[in-house]
Amino acid sequence: MSETQLRALVVDDERAIRRFLRTSLTANGYVVFEATNGGEALEAVVRDRPDVMILDLGLPDMDGTQVTARLREWSHIPIIVLSVRDQEGDKIAALDAGADDYLTKPFGVGELMARMRVVLRRVAHPEPEPVFATRDLVVDLARRLVRVRGHEVQLTPTEYDLLRVLVTHAGKVLTHQQLLRQVWGLGYEGESHLLRVNISNLRQKIERNSARPEYIITEPGVGYRLRLEI
Amino acid sequence: MSETQLRALVVDDERAIRRFLRTSLTANGYVVFEATNGGEALEAVVRDRPDVMILDLGLPDMDGTQVTARLREWSHIPIIVLSVRDQEGDKIAALDAGADDYLTKPFGVGELMARMRVVLRRVAHPEPEPVFATRDLVVDLARRLVRVRGHEVQLTPTEYDLLRVLVTHAGKVLTHQQLLRQVWGLGYEGESHLLRVNISNLRQKIERNSARPEYIITEPGVGYRLRLEI
DNA sequence: CGCCATCTTGACACAATATTGACGCCTTTT
DNA sequence: AAAAGGCGTCAATATTGTGTCAAGATGGCG
């Protein structure tokens, strides 16, 4: 077992439930952090670096499944979803969005603790940095913000997805196929003109001179990669 | 997505439940194996090499939790426990014994499939990366990166393919024919000048002095090989 | 219904790569 | 020692891949 205490993030808008979970978790040796809505939850993952997240489905600002999906864009943190809803559809949606478990309220504390042990016992993946930064390019994956040379850049959803994939594999060559699959989904493997147009648009927005790209480098015949070195 | 079908082992002593699970799993693209008791289950894991196991708690010869514990002595196969018992103590015992999830009967097939996807997606992830390295030449086949003496080298698609073939048969002599077939495809067996030009270009990029190659060695009259020894 | 932003498609200029041919060197053979 | 064949390099041309622009299609939203 690890020497240092494990860190748990509790996300629930009800004060009573947060209190109850804090008490139970603290008694079981966790350090507890709290968030009351989806936005705060994403920030807290960045700030507090929890090892596990306990997420209520019904949040005021966004759906718990949405929070899960957003988080899975850049984090592998184990997520246990709690919900009063026992509908199969909700469970499937949350689990397929990336949640690791789904518990229906009311539940026993012992069961929750056992399920936390299950998700925690798998070897921790090295977590990628929630904020990527090289030279003058900053990509805040948690907030979906992109800043170049001090200025915030407005990207379309496709452009952002493309940049996100490049950034989460920074330095590595991504083939046309890989990029098309990860951004457009299966069945777009051949549509390389989509990639060309969007890479071009992205470069217009983040490169100083798109004819001499500093960040998005073409690997002719293969794909693209985000350059890390100077 | 994986090309080959995933293999599921169903362990239950009730014929009706095995039938039901076989139908559902087959419909979802799994290859299904069956066992009716704990002893058979352990044998089946060895013999059938399933990717995931669905285990009923109430077995005639030994308890499902025992099966889980025995299995965990040597296997990491994901285990989803099914049970009619909704007692918290049973759940905790099974999960702590090494089960990955616990579903109480009756359950929806959709939920079972979603939970199977959850346990399978983490097993699918850790993929060993084939990286070839010898002295000062590193070829990362997964990322398509080539580094020589600390510097990354830009190769054209043909040059990379050629190097890839040499590297995957490192140390062995590859005939002109073999190389032409593997890089250019069938019908190019006679075009050995293609090979000469590309070997030359490749040497310019990776050898210190292409007149005295250290890596790509000519076997006169036969072909080329990638040298392993110093 | 029409506006807006975004996505997709097609056309074209330009860049990178592949192929070909020419030539000289080296090794082996006679 | 000369000839022949295999090999390596260079440079030219052919082919393919890539970047950009702009027009048309799509879809969300008031």
C-alpha cells in the first residue's frame, strides 16, 4: 500500500451528501476535496490532483455524463458515478462516457469503499498534464482554452479536437489515419482533404507564419506532429 | 477497434442462465465459453484464454469469491460477478477478493454489456511498444520515429518502409527480391536499381559515413542486412 | 424562415518524393 | 591487365502529396 494518503474529489451539489461522503472518506483514510458543479469539478481535478472522483449525476450546470466525457478528453482519473436514477439507459450512457462504476442511491458506505478500492488498485497511468504548454503555445485542456503568444485564440470544435489530439501526443507523429479516426471517427480514414483543410485553418490561427510552421509539423507521406523542441 | 472477437467465459451452474448469457453475448459479438463450477472455471481460463469472465457467486463446488481469489493468484483477467444476493457484505468480499464488478440479479443485458466494456477498455490499453534499438540507432515502430546519435531523422515513406523491413529482420540477410517485394510489392522483383537508390538515400541519412556503413551492410550479390554487432 | 458559424467539397498552385538514366568505382573473373 | 557485372551516387523528370482559397452544404438558433 502507498505511504501517502489517497486523494478523493467529491462532486455533488447537495451539502448534506458532501458532508456525509467527507466523513466516510476521511474515516477511511482519504484526503477529501469538494466541488459543487461540473465546472468546479474540472478545475478541481487540475488543482487538487485527486486519485479518484466521486461524481453525482445531477449537477446544476452540466450533466455528470458530460463532465465524464469532458474529463476523458485528457484524464484517466477513476470516476465513480452516484445517482438516484436506476434507469439502465443512464448507467450505460455514464459508463460508456468513461465512468468506471455506477452506484444507485441509496448505497452502503462499505460497498462504495470496496468499489473505490477496485478502481484504485489498477496501476495508476501516468496522468498527462491538464495544461499543455510549449514555448508560446498554451492549451488548457480542462477549460478548452488556447493561447498563443499571449493572445487567446478562438477555435472551432473541429480545430480544437484536432489540436487536442496533437497536444495529447505531443512530439509523436500521428498518421493521417490516426488523426481522422480520433477527430472524425471511424469511416473517415480516407478523407485526407478534411485533414489538410483543418490543419491549414489551425495553422492560420496559431502559427506566426503558416508557411513555416513552428508547432504543427508535416511529416510528408505520413501525418503530422506537434513539435516540442525549439 | 479490435479485429478479432473478444472471448467471454460464462460460469454458472444453471443451464437457463448460461443459455441466456450465451445468446446475449454472442449477439454482442463475443465468442462464448462455458463452465458450470469453480474447478471447470479455473481450467477454462487456462484452456480457452478468455478476455473477460462472468462469474455467478453461487456455485456447487466452491464459492465465487473463492474462485476469484484463486484466479487472482496468477491471472489479471477481468471478472464480473453476478449474484442474487444484494447483501453489502457479499459485494465487499467479492470485490476485495479481486472481482472488477458486481451485479445483482436481475440486471439488464445493456448494463452488463456496458460494464464489460468498462473492464475491457482498461485491459486493452497497455500495449507494449515495439522499439528497436542498437548502438546509436533507435527505430520506434509504434510512433514511426527514427533517431540516430541523439538526433531525430526525417525519412520519406519509402525510406522508412525499407528501414522497417531491415529492422524487423535485424541481423538477417534480406535478398533484393525480398526487400523489393516487401517495400514495393509484388511485380517489382527485378527493379533492383530502386533498391540501390533508396539504400543510398537511407545511408546518407543514418550513417556517419555512407562509404563505410555501420548499420546497413551490403551482402554483395545477395542483398542487405542490418548489422547488430559492434 | 433566414441568419450565422462551421463543415465539406472542388480547384489549383506548389512542394516533396519516386523513378529513371547516366556515369564512375570497385571487385571478381579470365 | 582488361573486361564485366554489381554497386553507389548524382541529377533530371515524372508522379504524387500538400496547402490554400473560395464556393456550396449543413445545422443550430432566434
